[in-house]
Amino acid sequence: MTFTDQQLQEIRGCGERNLPARSIAMRLQLNKQEELALFVQFDDHNSLVRKAWENGRLDKMYEIEDHLRDTVKGGLEGSGDAARAINYLQRKRLSDDLKHELFGV
């Protein structure tokens, strides 16, 4: 089963909110067969569904990171916490990339 561009856009939005596959199926109002196809594609890291979801997650992470950088640059209250959060996000991204390369997870 292939998903339409509109459905892939919705999946990308679900990635921004870090919603699991079950929530995606409910949002798209899929029948059982379509739901099963979604789950299979969601588990395949090379599928369009998974890439759309991961791109949504990355977009949100970059958006948060940009906001944190502005806080640090401005020297506003909480800039130390923001700097630590940026560091955490960068380490998490590297860790996720490494896990994917080594274990395909």
C-alpha cells in the first residue's frame, strides 16, 4: 500500500509530536488492512512512512534547538539550562544515528 502525499504530510506532523504508529493510524482513520500496512512500513527504516515521521521529529528538534540557541545568545535567564539542553539534543541525535548505523534500530 502506498500513502498519499497528504497522508505522508500528516505522518510528518505526527513525527513532530512524537506520536506512535497506533496514534498515526487513528488520526488517518485507516481500516485494518491499511493499519497493518502502516505498521509494516513504520518498522522499515527505509520506507517513506518512516522517513516522513523521522523528518517531522528532526524538524521539531531543530526548531527547539534554534529556540534554545536564541535563549543562550541573548544571555537570558535560564541560558545555562538551555545550553545543557542543546548539548543533550546533540548527544541524543548522535546516539540515535549510531544505533541506527550499528544495529538498524
